[in-house]
Amino acid sequence: MPYEAEREAVRLSPEDRLARMALLLPDLPPEPIGNFANCVRVGTLLYVSGQGPVTEDGRLLTGKVGAEVTVEEAYAHARMVGLNLLTVARQHLGDLSRVRRVVKLFGMVNATPEFTEHPAVINGCSDLLNEVLGEAGIHARSSVGMGSLPNNITVEIEAIFEVEE
């Protein structure tokens, strides 16, 4: 039986997986905070601009990881950023089933100088993408610390997706 469950999970669409996880993507992605687009497509690559932890009601999750924000809280923030990245992709593509693969994530953590657990924070986004996209969610990644991020957000993550023509 476990094998059958695995085969069924492979057949599920990203939208089905989100529903099974009781997660909803926002209808619209957060508006860019500068003079840039949320994403740009070049051939089969979709470059998604850095997204932050913005709640559905537009509230920014802020603070310095390693000081007033714990690794566990920042992990949850990075998971939220993953939802925002998927929202941008879905708005552009119309359907997340058109994502062939997550190629690369670049994760930035607003951290204290002595903080060293950047990968544990960005795992929040990586874990979500793997859960929602299955094998297509496995990606290359960088996780770095920053002295600050725009509006004092805890994390910012950008993504490159390979998509269907």
C-alpha cells in the first residue's frame, strides 16, 4: 500500500497538493516595492523577483533573525515566501502544472552578524516547494545572511523556474 500512496502523490497536480496541505495561494502576489516586475520570462525560464514574507492582508513580517526572531519563526516566514513565489508563478503561467522544475533559489536572511543557521531558515521555502511540486521542486540553492533587508523583512527569496513553452 505505501507504494500505491507514493504513486498517487506523483500524479497529483501542484494545486491538488496545496489543497491536501490545506494551503491557499493568495489571489494576487504582493506588489513590487520598486521599479521592477514580479517576474520576467526568457524562453523556458521564469525569473521571479525577490519576495518577502507578506501576509494575505499585506502585513510584512519583520525583524532580525538571531535577535528578536527565532529560527523556527523565520522558517515559517520562508515558507510563506514560498507561497508568494508560487503565487507569482501561477499568475504568470495560469497553472502551476506548467512548472517543469525549480532551477534555483537565492535566499537572504536578515540576520545578526553571529547568526549561522541561514540554510535552516531557507529550508522553509525549499521544503514547501518540494511538497507542492514534488520532484520538480528539487533545486539548487544559496542561503546567505544580510545586515538588513528592505523594510526590515526577515527573509527575501528569489527563484528561477523552468516552465513549459
